Amino acid sequence: MALLALTMIEKYKLPYDTLKCMKMCIVHELGEVYVGDYTPYDKVSKEDKHNQEREAIKKILNSLDFDNDFLELWEEFEEAKTDEAKFVKNLDQLEFILQASAYGLDASCFERCISKITDENCKEVLNSLIDLTKGNEKPKVIG
């Protein structure tokens, strides 16, 4: 995601704080180190997921011996309260679809993720990806 953020910010000359976006891309994954990556099939509430990831991040950050803004950046991402956080949220959805497409799945099958992408530049990349993946295998629903 950090590389995707850097690439899109530079390609489209976006007005975002590049370092902040890259840090946010990396930090948002920290909670999954201990918690794992929940899917909608796991039926975990947003509140439970948030609390579990927050505790995991605090556990990781407690091992660092320097002051940092990592927890605040994670909270900012979670709350999508800044332009950078909203952009990174869009990238998170786009990256998921890109990864699924790399496994041969048709990108147009991910309506839930697609509907969360509101950034015009991310939509442009997504539409190009959908055009490239039309006709690929449809995802199999598990469960």
C-alpha cells in the first residue's frame, strides 16, 4: 500500500502529505500482526475489530523505545478524519482488489470494496483494472 500511495501521489500530483500517507499505510497493518486480517465472513463487529487491533498495536508500540505518532496515525486512519486518511482508506480497498486480481479473480466482482472507493484517481485505476480482468474466474464464496 505504501508503494501504491507513493506512486499515485506522484503520478497524479496529489496534494497529500506523502510521508504521512506512507506511514499510515504501514501502521494500519500493525494490528493484524496479532489479530489477523478479518473478512466479512468472520462476523466480527467493527467495534471488536477496532479494539482488538488497537490493543495489538499498543503491544507492538510498547516495545519501541522512542516517541512516535504511530498510534495517532492509526486512529486517524480508522476514523478517516483527514484527507490523507480518506485517501489511504481508498487505497486499502483498491489494494485488496488489486491483490485479488493478481490471483486471477475478476475485479468487477468486488462490489462491496468498489462502492467504498470514492477518490477519483483510485476509481480511474480501478476502472482500468476492471477492464483488464473482465472474464477472469469469479470468486468462490466460502461458508
